[in-house]
Amino acid sequence: MVILGIDPGTATTGFGIIRVVGNSFKTVDYGVITTPPGIPMEQRLVMIYEQMNKIIDTWKPDQVAIEELYFNQNVTTGITVGQARGVLLLSCAQKGLPVFEYTPLQVKQAIVGNGRAEKKQVQFMVKTFLGLREIPKPDDAADGLAIAICHAHHDQTKTRRNNERYR
């Protein structure tokens, strides 16, 4: 199964694509979609949408995991990220992909075992899970991979529970 993990943003959207083979994860691709500052929001959203369509068309993921919107103290930032998240969800929906949503706390819990883990701990574990030589850069790409791994863990747990139920 191929999973696309997405860390939404308007300036930078991180993505990570992994292939799940049994209990192991293989890195397929990762990176960021960036939009230049100073252009109108609607143009930024078009750029995000078009780039996500290209990523999906290139790698043909089976499932998508995306980080849920988290409002910290800056509501304005949350609104713009919500707009980017909307076009990302639209891209996935138009391609017929199932989408699964995870909070930052759930991602940290799945990757590190601690929902309050620091970013560096998450990045180190992403590197470890995927057998990479170094931590993926930029941070948003590592976050996209973390979200994909989180979904893989949740999916494997759900499958195990279902299998145990039918024994």
C-alpha cells in the first residue's frame, strides 16, 4: 500500500509518500509545495492544488493522511492554512482517494510514543523508521512522512484487531 502524508500550509505544504510492505516502511518520495509570498491567496491555492494533483498522478497513492487543523493562538494563520487544507482535500476527493485525518498529538504519539514529543524527536524517529541516512529536510517534508507513518501504524493496528476478531 502507498500512503501520501500531507502537512498543509499556504507558504509550505509538506508531503511524504511511503510504501508499506508487511511491517516495514519504504520511502517513495518527499518534499514540499511552496508558494511565493506576496501573491494573492487565490493564486497560491491554485498552485497548491495543481502541484498536489501532479504528486497524486505521479505516485498514485492508495490512501492519504492529512494533519488536522490545529488552532494555536494565531487564528488568521489557522484560517489561511484551512484554505490550503481545503484545496488539498478537494484534490484527493476528485481523485477518489480515501483521506484519514490525524491531530499533531496523534502523530507524535504514533511516531515517538509521546504526544508531547519535541519536533527533533519526531524527525529522528522518522529517519529511523524509514532507514534514512539523515533527517529529511525541510521540516515540513519530515512532517509529511511522519503523518504517513502515523496512518500506517493506525491502519496496521486496525487490521490486527479485525483479524483477531475473526479468529
